[in-house]
Amino acid sequence: MPERLPSHLQLALASVPVFTDDGRLDLAEVERLLALALADHRLGDDEKRVVRNIFARATADGVDADVQARIDAIREEQGLS
């Protein structure tokens, strides 16, 4: 078993509490997940897939306008459209 989980799995696991505490993604959670995803200063394909899934789940459940604006900006900046 690897000593350290791949970054995309760390990201997926870090997103679990977001959906189990109140079920909604807030701005602080977006920034925390983004910082984890960008720890190596880039998003790999697997990380992009995980971030897309997190954002899709969050927006389907509804997010505040400021969170939606940040998600849209991240999608644009990181090519996640």
C-alpha cells in the first residue's frame, strides 16, 4: 500500500465532510479544497475530474451566489468547463 494517497484521492476524501456536515459547499470550503488541489501548483487530470465532480454535486444541491461566482471563476481559470 502506498505511503501517501494520490492527491486526487486526498481531495475526494477531503470533500466528504463538506457534504456530510450541512450538505452545502461554502466559500471557505471551496478555498480549502482548491488549496489542497493546487498544493503542487497545478491540477492534474485526475484532480480536475474530482474537482468537476465536487462542483457538480455542490451546484446541484444549491450554493450561495458568492460560492457560485468563485466556482465559475475556478472553472474558467483551470479549464474545468
